[in-house]
Amino acid sequence: MKTVEGFTLRSLAKEYIITAENIKQINFNKMISLNESAAYLWQSVNGKEFTADTLADLLVERYEIDRETALRDSEAIMVKWKEAGIAID
């Protein structure tokens, strides 16, 4: 999977949002909001190929959670990013 070009992560108070840098990518029906963990993952893989294992490794390293939980969470976030149109296979 890879993040879609043209989206930028921005900090807004204590939250993070993904904004489109290109008018073709803007969907005014949804705002893409990320928590701190998801923002960390986005920053780590933006512009690179990644898998659920890649994201799980990052989560285990940073948050010291068990591998099974990290992998489950990674798979879930990949589905959400794909549904939101900010990542593709």
C-alpha cells in the first residue's frame, strides 16, 4: 500500500488532519482526522510503500504494545485510509 500524493498532515490544536493540496482530491463531505498514533504512522510511511507489518513494527517500537494488537490495529487503519481515499494498494 502507499499513501496518495497530494495530501498533507497538519496539526490543528491537539488533533491532526489530512488536507488535500490538489483541488481534484478535495471531498467536502468528509474531513480526515487522525489521532496521535495514526498521525505518527502517516508521517512515518507517507510517500513510501508499506504493509500492515510495517505499521505494526512502528507501533510496537513506539508504544511497546504486543505484536498481535499492533497488527490488528494496523490492518484496521489501512482499511480506513483506503476508504478515505488517502492510501491505495
